[in-house]
Amino acid sequence: MTSTNAVASSPSGVSQDTSRLATAANLKKAGQKFEAIFVNMMLKSMRQAKLADSLFDDKATQQFRDMQDQQLAQNMAATTPLGIGKAMTDFLAKGNPTLLDPTTTVDPQTQAEAKTK
């Protein structure tokens, strides 16, 4: 049985429909996830540079701390971002002016350059 509304897919089974990817909401979410990954890597580096050994430092504690740091990084990216995710999304949105966040201010020269491309 074949469907007339089937989405075109490649031989590997991956959908070729990328229209849902080019939205400002998805770009913002990607920036937030990028920032969470960046903060998580920063926290891991800080943990590796420990100044003293803990009394209760075992594998389970390290695993719990890694999960806690991952959640902390996600919360930090969502509530108090450092700005690297926004910088990334602004840079990527320059190529497609329709993806710019309406709250973001862009100088007219940059906007004119984006339209001429």
C-alpha cells in the first residue's frame, strides 16, 4: 500500500524535507542546546582541575556529579545564558534574514547586505 502524501526520502531512509529546520524557533533551540553543551564542557574542565581529593570520591559519585553538571548546564543555558548560543544563532541567521529574531536589532547596512545575497 502506497501513500500519496509520502515524504520524499533518500535511499538511506533519511527524509529530504528540511523545511521544518529553517525556522527561528528551531534555530533558537539549537543555540540553547549549543550553549548547554559548551557550559557542560566548561564544568567538566573545572572538575578535572580539582585542587584536592574528596573523601567520598568514587565512580558513583563522579557519575552523579556528571549528571548534575549536565542538568545545571541545561538550566544555565535556558535561564542565564552566557551569550555564546545567541552569538551562534545570530551568525547563522545572517545568511537567512527571515530567521532573525524580531527582538534582535540589526543595523540597516547588515540587513541590506543580507538581502542582496
